[in-house]
Amino acid sequence: MIKERVDILLSVYNPNMEYLKKQLISLNNQTYKYIKLYIFDDCINNRCDCRIFEKYITNFEWEILPYCEKNLNYMGAFEKLVMESQGEYIAFCDQDDIWMTDKIEKCIEYMKQTETVLVVTDKQIIDENDYITCSSVRKNSKKNYDNWNTYDDITKYNLFITYAVGMSIVMSGDFARSTLPFSKNTGHDKWVLACASTEGKVGYLNEPLVKYRRHGKNVSGVLVGINSKKDYIKERILPDLKVIEDFKKKYPNHKDINEIESFANARKDGNIVTLFKLRKLAPDVAKFDIVTSLLPDKIFMLMVKIAQKIS
């Protein structure tokens, strides 16, 4: 029986070549063999040496997409990759993680069993030396975004706190392409997960099938680049409002859109009453924004520096 093809979408940007090698080996060793790897290099000034793909991807076809003259950022890079893909399934891939060899096979099986269009897996955390610092994020976290289940309605929560990182996601190719264009104001992972949840077809596979590398240079981070209240509003709050505008255009009749907009506007306006009332949407965000609205800018800056050091 002919299996459906899985397109692995890999975005690279000036990668650590040792990390990338380990990631490629983990892809090449997948038990699910009907795979094509699409690669997009978003680093204009220091292109990745293509020989690494020739050396370590030997079990399936791979293709490097044409370079662009300007940087697309990671959201735009993955949008371009999705646009180019043709497979029945799609898996987002980062340049410095490691996948368990049966990740693709188990995700495809789970999606078919549950009739979902997108599945998220549990993950392990590894450091720069491949040491496992957390064997299961789900088992060790009490946060809502790490403890949800298949078919849960997580849309209104995920729009404020990402409920899955891209490398833990596998989805239907047709579904992924239907989410285009991505919102330019948030991550590709948050966007596709919000769309899948809205359509009631999102799944959670409670098994760590990826090793997520945390080494201090990841794209994500706590309050990265924030030095003042103005920075926080500009870089964190206003983009969320724009994401919600994008989401509303795609799903104008979503049942929770009024609640979502109320919370987002309360963040912008420093409306403590509404933030407290709707705090269940994003408890940590609500607490932080309530405190922020009450603090002088100098005290806020000190709090941010402390948070950045301990993150």
C-alpha cells in the first residue's frame, strides 16, 4: 500500500552545524520512510553549506528552496515552506532539535485514529550538550498550555499563550495550506494551532517524541528585547491585537471573539478590572499586566531584568 507523503519543513538561519547534523540524522532515521525534506535558508549574509544535507539525508528526497533577497523572519520562512509543500502531511522542523525515530510514524497513526487535522506531541528538553534536563514537559508542568487533551477547545487561550512549539506539530497538508496566509504578527505554530482548534480537530499525543534544545540562543525567550513599558506594549501587546484582527478576518463568527478582543484591549489599556475578570484566558499574562499597570517605569524595568536573568 502506498503511504501518504510527509513533507518535513526545515527553516535554517546561520545554524550551529553540529546541532544541525544531529537534527538531520534524526530525520534521516525516521521509521516512516515516505518523506520529502524542504529546506529554506533565511540567512542572507551567511548561507548554510549545502553539503551537510548531501551527507546526512540519504533515505529520502530533499530540496532547497530558492533564496530570497530579504530576510523573511521565521514566520515568513515557514509560510514560504508551507506554500511550496505538496505532501499529504506536513511537519515543522527547527535546526537544532532532535526527533525520536518514530515521531512521524506515531503522529500519522494518531491523526488517523482520532480523525484530527493536527497533532501535538509531548517533548523532552535538552541542553547544549544533549543532556536531558526534562524527560517530559507534560509530566513536569502544571501550566494549562502543557496540559490539554485531544479535541479540547483551546483557541481563545492559544491566541495569548502558545500551546505548542512548531517542532512538536504534525498536520494535514491540505489543512496547513488552508491556513495561509499566516498572520505576520505571531508565530506559525500559534497560528496553525488556533485554526485547527477553531475547526475542532486538534489532537495531543501524550508521548515525548522530540528533544527540544534550550541553549540560550533560541528565537523564543522571556521578554527578549524589552527594556521599558513602551517596549512591552509595542512588542508584546499590540502584536497580539493585530493577531486577533487577522484571526477575526478568517473566523469572523468565532463564538469567543468578543471575549478575546476584550482581554486584548484590557491589556493595551491597562484595564485591571477586565484583566482580572478574564484572567483564565492567560493567568500569567494577566498577573504580569496587572502588576505592570501599577508599577512606575523604573520598577518595571528592574522587574524585567530580573525575569530575563532567571529565565
